[in-house]
Amino acid sequence: MDEPAVSQFFDETYIRLFAGTLDPARTAKEVDGLWALAGLAPGARVLDAPCGFGRLSRALAERGARVVGVDLAGAQIDAAERGRGSIDETRLRYRRHDLRVPLDEGDFDAALNVFSSIGYGSDEEDVAILRTLGGALRPGGRLVVETNHRDLILGAIARGAGLGERLDDGTLVVNTARWDPATSRCDSRWYWWGPNGHGEKQATLRIYAIHELVALVERAGLRFLSLHSGCSPEPYREGQRVAVLAERP
């Protein structure tokens, strides 16, 4: 997905719709899990990339990490800055950057790629993103890639499951998905109706099988360590989102 497409898709409407489905309890649980999974401690340097509107970046900083949040979408960075509260830039800093291009800073203890944030471009572009994250780590630093995977998506499609959410303002958000077995890409469409109007968003994502995710991190020069259930240190269980844990050799 190129820069104009990113800015168009991950805009203020995206933030309004998806922020409404991510409650504080979920964020707190995910931060607890990521903290343990990445082996963090107060003062640890964390790269949250892409960071979106700063949901995890701020919570990690509040817990004592020194966080840099990176995202290509300007609306996301603007929203993250508005939501930083009283946390100063020595503990939480945001910057706009294309992760397909190496960062000009490094020595991070952990890099986090959370909430199905790869697959929007080609496989080679995803390797480039993971190489950027790995290159920003100190030796022995950990990478966490948390995402959907092929088995989970195909199971949901086979059951005819459609994702429906009703936001606090009454807006109904419905997700539909169409799978292309020739490319392992999923055409996802979101429709919404509510007091602020209605609309539609569409994105095509490459959905990797778990063994393909492991291969991606290894192609990016990282050492695969283990698989986990979502943002948690628990071992991966069938039917769950997956987190791939790797480290920079």
C-alpha cells in the first residue's frame, strides 16, 4: 500500500471506527502480555511500529518504557500526539516514517508489530518492514509480530462468520471477507451506519500461514524463538491469533 493509499485508509474515520472497538481493558491486558513476552523492564527502549493512534505506545510509556511510535499515516500520528496526555518526549516520541525504509535510530530492546500490521503490500515489502524493525534492535533485542493468520481467517470464512460491532454512539460496523486461494489474499470490506453517517472502507491483505510468518522473520535476518497466543506469553493454541517472537542475533 503506497503512501496516498495509507493516508486515505488509515484516516480519522478509521480511528473513530476502530478505536471504538478497542476498550481500555483490552489494551491493559495486551500491554501486560507484551511486557512479559518481550522481557521488558522499566527504562527499556521500545519501538512500536506501526503505532497507529498510540494505543499501545502510551500504555507502555505509562508503565515505564521509553517508547518511539512510528507510523506512515499522518492522521494516526496526529491522533497519537493528541492522546499523549502529560507524557513528555523523553518517555514517548512519535515520528512519521515508511517502515519499508531503514530507520536512522536503533539500539531498541524490543520492537512491536501488533494488530495485523503486515500484509498490505507484497511479501518483499513485508520482509523489508521486518528487516527495518530487526535492524533497529540491539543484539539480543526481541521482535514481536502479532497478527491474524491463514488458518484462523479460513475457519471464520468457512463458518460464514461476519464481524459486527456496535460502537458506543450506536454506529454499527460490519466486516465482510472474500478469500483468494491463488494469492492468499483476503479482500476485506467494512461498512458502517450510525448517527455520524455511513460509509465503506476496503483493503486487500496478504494473510500468511504461521509457517510463512516464521519464514518472513528469518528472511529478515532474525532468529525465530517461539509462537504465542496473541499478545501474551502463553504458547500458541489453535484457534487463536498468533504472535511470532524472534530476536536479533
